[in-house]
Amino acid sequence: MIKEKEGGGHWLQLRASCFGLCNLLSTDKVDPKARPTIKDSVGYRALVEKRNAKVFAAPHDALFGQEEAGEPPAKKARKLKDKLSPDQPLDIQLNDEGAILAIKSCARPTDDLVIDYTHDNVNMFFYYMQESGVKITTEGEGKRPYSRTGKHSKTADKPAGHADKDE
């Protein structure tokens, strides 16, 4: 989960469904078979939304007034929109006191949260998560339901000792 920076240094990828991260943030014992995740935590959602707002914010076009009239921007304008590069560092303000968390930009809104891997930045992230509240949810029993289909499936109407050979 530690990634190299281009100019030196490291990034720390914070995947919401990482068992180790969920176990670290939880006060209770976490069952790995339940597939825990922190994606519904208030703090994690807020950080992802702040990052997405900075990265994918539509530019305001005052010349044509499309934003004010409530019209969707033209297709060409969407293609030419200035986007931040996925490796560009961003500063996100965490609270009213001015605490700043250094994170990495992203290519898609669904990308994992990636923060600058420094002692102060990691401590600030964990402090923010504890203050905003951590909600560990589970995504199931660990395995998806599976039913056999196709030519190799055993049907219920065949007797148990009957062979599949043609007589």
C-alpha cells in the first residue's frame, strides 16, 4: 500500500476495504470473513468528497453564462476542461482550525484515497478519522453465493448412483 513518488518520497494508499486499516481503526475485533470496510465512515466519505470537489470541479464560464442559466456545459467544453494530473499533490483542509492533509489527486472519483506518507500527515489522518467517527460495515460472509449451471452441473432429478453414460 506504499507507492513511490516521482520526485522522491512515498504515498500511502488507503483502500476502504483493507482489513488491516479497518482493524487499526476499530475498537472491536474485526472478522476478516465478514469483509469489513470503512467506506461508510463520515470522515472517509468527507475526505473523498473534498478531493473529488477539488479534482473534478467544473470551471466557471462567466463569458457565456451557462453555469448561471442552469444549462449543462457544452460537450466540447467538457472535453477541454482542465483536469489535474492524477499524480499531483493536493492540500485538503480538515477542520476549522486549519489542519491541512496532503493527498494525491486521482483519475476517477471512485479511486482510493492516497495520502502523503509522512509522520505528521499519517497521524493527522488517523486523528481526523477518530474525531469524525469510524463506522465499520461488512459486505457479506466472505464468499458470494454460487450455483452450478451449464453442462457439468448435477441436476436434482438424476439418482445419486446413476452414471451419465449413454446406454
